[in-house]
Amino acid sequence: MTREFKLPDIGEGISEVELLQWYVREGESVREDQNLAEIETDKAVADLPSPYAGVVSRLHFQPGEHVPVGATLVSFAESGQEAGEAAQSRAEESVPEQPSGLEPPATAAVADAMEPAAPAPPATRRQGPPLATPATRRRARELGIDLAAVQGSGPGGRVTDEDLERYTHDGQPAGTAAKTPRAEAETAPAQPALPERPPQTPPGAHERTPLPDFTRWGAIERLPLTATRRLIGRKMAQSIYTAPHAAALDEADITELEALRQRAQDRFEGGHPHLTLLPFAMKSTVAALKRFPHLNASLDDDTQELILKRYYHLGIAMATDRGLIVPVIRDVDRKSIVELAAELADKVQRTRAGKISLEELQGGTFTLTNAGALGGAAFIPIVNYPEVAILGLGRAQPKPVVREGQIVVRTMLPLSMSFDHRVADGADVVRFLTLVMRLLQDPSQLLLDA
């Protein structure tokens, strides 16, 4: 008896994964919960455990291929004999059938040519809700398009933005030979001609300019985007075209905080994590979010309601070899500076090793991004949608400033905050940023408020 393991629905709008490598081979016995493969989702690299114990009779995909949700990944046989029979059957199917001696190959080819082609089976409509990312679903709502009426050209029949644009412009789904409403209209009795509706451009969409032929000027190389890089692109485009961005920039004098940080680090014994400025910035941010709760929220476009979150889970943007990943530190308001430093160190290590779990990348309410760790100064980040604001930290460095009429050297930290202008006004964000700066500039007040 053969059992099939199908790729489960991971949630969070993930419709496919990329298969990086198999840990098992066909004919190999595996135990329940043994890791079968390494996969990359839109958000993380993870190991996929086996739900069954048995013998692998067939691996249905090759490393590097994209596997849609619901597709069969592995077939299991309960015994080695069944697995061997399945492998032998596939080997026989792969051998082309030889023509018999009664009919030469050429005659068979002529007979095949004269035989009328069998009609193609009618395309079947996909059962269940159509596959599409949240951004594509939003675009469909804006255009008044029923996703079930659009034939998806993406992996597993997923509907893409290109499918919506093509459907909007000429009413014809992409990538299918099935009869469309337009094709049915062409075969129906002639009707009085109606004026053609001009193409509509989706709200906020930009027209794509065709790329030139770069080979005219030299050699090129094409590298496919990873699943993580594709998600970053989609998320950034969704954010910038959904939320009208505005930004506020300032500098915090962290001279006293830096001295406190260095004294605390010197007192730590072996085994304690390296204490950076980031845990202090996290505690300052949470203290300010409690004063300005509409910045710890999400906007529901459908109901025109602001969803205030009464918890404080901060996303921390981290640069990795695969792109920008944002693990979430939960309940920052309930953890000490030292606890946050230890958790940050652990998540940085596992994120860069590709071992962070999907659960640890979900549920953020506000994001911090630290370009200063890479040597960057001032910059303007993009809001991590569906959040409504993001705080960027630059490189802290000594600078000459004026204090009480005197030029002195102080350690200054550049801060930049981007926000969704539908939710907050500039005055609110300036007040929020001023409070964060005041707490960073006065460590004693920070410890009291945090």
C-alpha cells in the first residue's frame, strides 16, 4: 500500500516552496519525524520532517524545482518490496516502446499522421479558493475582479499580478488553452457590436518599460532570484504602492548611554552576550509606542479600521546572504536589557545560518533596522507592511556639537523613521521620535520608563 506525502499549507500566503536538497533516497527506509528535505519558503530555510515511517518509493521533485502547496512530494511504500516494484515500474515506463516487426516504423508514423487527433480534454476549474498572494488579492478587489474567474499562470495555478493586468486589459487569462469568456463569445451567435471598453490601469500600478538587449554591449549572466529575494521585492513593492510614505530624521546624543553600555559590558563575566545599543533602542521604542499606540497598529483597508495591538513584538531587520530577514522578538516590554541582548544574539546566529523558524518571523508590530552595524549613516527605510512605521538606526560616532554655547565632542546616533501617512501625521511622528531620543539621551529615565 502506497501513501503520499503532500506539501502542507504553511499559511501566511505561501503558495510554493523551493526544494533545496533531499536528505533521503528512493528505496531508503525512514522513520517518522525524520527530516526528508531542506526547503526554502518565501521567508526562511527549513527542514521538512516525514509524517510517516516507511520506505521511500518515489521522490517527485528534483532539487532546485518549485513545489506548489498540495503537490505530492514523496510516495511511501510499507515494505522494501513495494518500493522496488515501484522503481522497476517507473524504469519500464521510461523505456520507449519499440515498433513491431509487422509494421515498419515509417508506416506507423504515416498511420499516426492520418489518424485524427483526439480532442484535448476540457480544462477543469480548480477546486477550492484560488491561490494568490495578499497583494494580488488586494489588487483584484481594487479592480472588482473575481479571482475564481482568472486562470493563474503561476506555480500550482497561482494568480499573479500579470494575470490580473492581462485579464483587465483584454479579458483573457494567461497561460491556458481552456475556453475563455471571450472565446465562448466568438463561437456564439453574432450579437450587436458594443463599444470597446478602454483598458484600465490598476490604481497605483506602474507600467513596466521593456528592458533593452544588454548583449549588444557585452557578455551578461542571468541569475534566478531566490524565494527570499522574490518575497522582499513583492513586500517592498506592496508597501510602497499601498502606504503613502513620509519620513522624519533626527540625531540623538547618546554619549551617556554609550558610557553606561561600556561599563555594563566590562562588568559582564564570560558567557554573557555582547551588549549593543540595539536593546536600549528597543526598550525606548516600546516606551514610546505605549504613548503613541496608533503606531503599534495595522490599517484594515476593507473596514477602514485601525487595529491597535496591545502587545509589543518588535521585528529586527537582519542582513543575510539570502537577503533581508526580519525575525521577531516577542514581548519586548516584559524583558530586561540583558535578556534582549541574549535573545538577539541567538536569533542573529540562527537567522544568518538559515535555521530560523517560520513562527519566529511572524507577528511583528513594529520594526527596527540598524544600518549602523554595517557602517551606514542616515537612510530612509520602507515600512514593513502591514505595520505602519519603522525606525532606522544609523552609525553612532563622535561629532562636534554646540552645548551651552561651547563646541564639544558628543556621540551622536542618526535616527530615521518612515511611516504610513494614512495613519499618522508628521507632528505625531516627530513627538514619537523626540520621546525615543530623550530616553536614549537620559539612561536613568530610560531604565525608569522601561
